[in-house]
Amino acid sequence: MMTPALSPTPERGSEGEVERGKDRGGGGEKPQALRAVRALCDHQGLGAELSFRKGEELLLVGGVDEEWIRCRQGDREGLVPIGYASLIL
């Protein structure tokens, strides 16, 4: 009877551990990879919204709710309607 090969599991609770989606700021650890989205259409933002043009890449900062995400474009940061962007894999 064969047993499946197990890959080693990382230790939990070590200093500098990065939880899923959270960076604890542990010095010397590899930073979490930045995710990006591509704009599916032009959008002229109002207030806290980010303005962008179709095809532009925006850095994903985080989710806000089921309708909005927070993105960065250069030195500007703002809200983006989730339906106006596609995650770049």
C-alpha cells in the first residue's frame, strides 16, 4: 500500500510571518507580490474614485466591498468599480 507524498508545511507563528493578505512588517521578509488589474473601459472618477482609460494597468491595493476595489495609478490612489477592471493573472 502506497502513502501519498507530503510536502513540508511552513511553521506557523514565527516572527515575520505573513498571513494571507496581511503583512506584519517583519524585517527582511519577502514582500507580498503586487497584483494588478486592467481597465476594461474609460472611467472619469468623481470624489474618491480613480480616473483611468481602457487598457491601463492599475495596481490593486485591496478590496473595499462587493462593488469597489482600491487601486493605485502612479502617485494617485482611489476607488474603482469592480466591474470596470479585470484581474491580471
